[in-house]
Amino acid sequence: MRGTNSEATAVLALVVVGLVIRSQLRARPLRRHGSLVFPVLFAVLGVAGLAFGIASVVKEHPLTTLPIVLLTVSLAVAAGLGAARSRTVRVWRDPERGVLRQGTAVTTGLWLTSAAVHFGLGMWIDHAAGAGILGATSLYAYLAIGLGTQNLLLRGRAAAL
């Protein structure tokens, strides 16, 4: 069963990250509130996913410290990679369309790195927990923090233009 969870997590992560990357590579307006819609959606799904993941572990045995520490590290890494990605996104002012943004090849590379890091840490979390799918279900929380950090920093850069 554990292998199936890992494979499903990998497929889900690739699909979600693929859609995010596709969106990031298009030149599009940087809106004041629009850039926070997906992070907020992912945050809601992330809270639900974490609750489900914790429940899947405690159904078998108590949740120990190591998976919690690893989850915290994972979410901190998400924020760090989000900050790094924000520096690779082009931001400029167009006289007709306002402030625009567009990811680069480096942005794509950092998204793929982020997906690989989440997958690896998620497997480690699940292994350390000894039961359940906490690592796998933390995907949306990971995306919320990473994408939210990236978008907040991009909004700051846009405001400076």
C-alpha cells in the first residue's frame, strides 16, 4: 500500500506543479489580489490534507516528534524555494496592460526542484511516522506556503516599480 501512496503522490504532485509551471511561464498581469487566490485555495486544501494525514497516522499509533519536525522543515523549505523563485520571475510595467510578470527557465527549474524536494521529504515523513500518509497529504500546504511566499514577494517588487 505504501508504494501506491508514493506513486499517487508523485503523479498528483507532477500534475499540480505542471499546471502551476504552465501558468507561471505565461506573461500575465500581476494583480493586487489575484496573485493570492491560488495560495489561499491551496491553504484551505492544505489544512484539510494535514488534518487527514494526521488522522491517518494517529489511527495506527501516536504521532511522534520526528514526523512533525520533518513536516516543519518541509514547509520552511517551501517558503525558501518560493522566495528563490520570486527572484527569477521577470516583473515589468507595460503602459497598456499594467504590471506584468513571467517566469523563466530558472523558475521552471526551481519548481521542479520544489516538487522533488516535497516528494522526498514527504516519503521521509511517512517513513518516520510509520503509518498513514501525512507526508503525501502535505502537498497542498507545501504549495500554499511556497506559492504564497513567491507571490507576496512578487507583489512587493511590483509595488516598487
